[in-house]
Amino acid sequence: MNGFPEKEIRQALSSFWDDTLGDEAAISQPSDGAASVGIDELKPTMDSLTAVTVLIPLEKVLGHPLKQQLIRKGGYSSKDEFVDHLVQQLKKLPAQKQSA
């Protein structure tokens, strides 16, 4: 595998989000025009303890182990935030055993 497999990484992250949360992500977002925000609406859509399990399929794509510190503490509020943050974090890693 030459270079950073961004397409495969983005696909793996997107699929993980969809498989893990499904329609729950849309439900947990505050509704427009809400008079007040409840405590449940302040929680991230995907918490960091759930997000860390995405490292397993990412390790298969990259061919080497990943550290849980790649995951943002506190989690992610949206799918785009989740995907973009992790792609940027992975791009910062030194090139390692990219070929399996």
C-alpha cells in the first residue's frame, strides 16, 4: 500500500459511525428552536469510550497497532467531526508498516 489510505480510512470511520449509532445520532441532537437544553442534549453523540473501538478496524486498514490517545477525550458531536478529527490524527502519525 503506497501512501496514506484516506479513502479506506474515511469509509471505515463512516461505516463504524453508522453501524454504532444508526438513527440515534439524529435523535440526540437538540431540536431547532428549543427553549432550553436538557442535560441529555449536552452529551456528545458518540462518547470516547465507544469511539475507541473504531481503532480495531483502523488497525486492519493501516496494518499496525494504534493508541487510544488518538480519540478525542469527551467524544464527538457529529459524524463529520469524528471522521475529520481521526483522519487528521492518523495523518500525523509517522509512516509505519503500511503494507500488510
